[in-house]
Amino acid sequence: QILYLKPPWTLANLLKCYKKHWMAVFGYVVPRSLLSTIECLYKHLCTGKTVDSTTVGILLQESKKLLHAFSSRSDYNGILPQAYAEVNKLHQTLTEVRAALVRSDSEQDLSEDIMVLSENAVCEKMEAMAPNLQNCEEKKIHPSLHVAQENRHQEIWSVLEGVWNTMNLYSIEIFQKLDPNAVTVTAKSSFEEAFLGLQKLLAAVNGIREGISR
């Protein structure tokens, strides 16, 4: 009855309404910390910025988090479960596509993957995403810092996921050569290439581990 913007809503209008009425309405329905999710979605979906695949993954996860939170109140006549299922399907598709790209890149140029997964690259990403801490009136971390931290975590997760997918690819290559009874899968790399690739990958993983330890 009393609303910042009247319907029909665009996505941008809807997110603006969330932000405007968050403390008075929505913060009593779902955890107030989810305001950072609303701001993250608005920043990347409603400001005309170009969104890369890593950011898309973050936005899908944030959307799932928001829908899950509201599910504790109601299923909204079955609409919410449908929306959650669609977002989840998109997230799974994105994960599969990224995994396929990692495999393709590994077959074409392993050295390029190693460079992306190197210690310096990981450290640069972590430093770039590190937020400048500041206190708000309630002496809590500002919501935008939560977003920055979430982005940093997703960047680290994306790199480690790439390591895992690449390890799987070359492990399959090697075990197929060692086990004549293994299921045949189309492979372009030779045994020697796969073995050398794993050695390089091991060094890169050790570098990442040392960087995280520091």
C-alpha cells in the first residue's frame, strides 16, 4: 500500500524497493545481512556493467541465497521453488561450461593454464579484492565489504576449481594409458604430455598452497 515504486516493476525497480524498504519490511522477514546480496545484484545487473563468467557465477549463487532465505516464509504459490530451480539449473550449466573450457584450454596450451594458476596470479587477485575496513553506525562491517569479501572468496574458489578440473583431465589421460581395461575416452594428449602436465600442475598447486599459507 505504501511503496517506493509502484508496479509493474523492472528488475532494477524491484531491487530498489528491496533496498528502500529493507530495514522496515524485508529485514524482518529474512536476515538483514542479505542486504549485501541485494546491493551485489543491483550493482552488477542494473548499472550497465559488463559481467564476466566468474561474476555471473557469484550472482547466481547470491540469487539462490536470497530465494532460499525467502522460502522460510512461504513458497509464494509455488513460484519461488520454480524460480530457485531455474536459477540452480543456470548455475549448474555455467559450472559445466566453465569445466569444459578448462579442459579445452588444458588440451590446447597447458602452460597458459599454469600461468593463470600461478602463485602470483592468485596473490594479485586476492590483493585486488581486499576491502578497506570501516565501521558503520552500528559498528558492523559495511554491506559493501561483505560483497567484496564474497567476490574474493569466489575468485579463490574459481582458481581452485580450475586446478581440480585440470588434475582430473590429466589423471584420466594417465590412468587410461596404464589400465587397458579403462573406458575409452577421446584423448588428444600423449602419455608423456599428460605426465609432464601433471608435474607442472603439481608445482603450481604447491605455489598456491604456499601463497595461501602466507
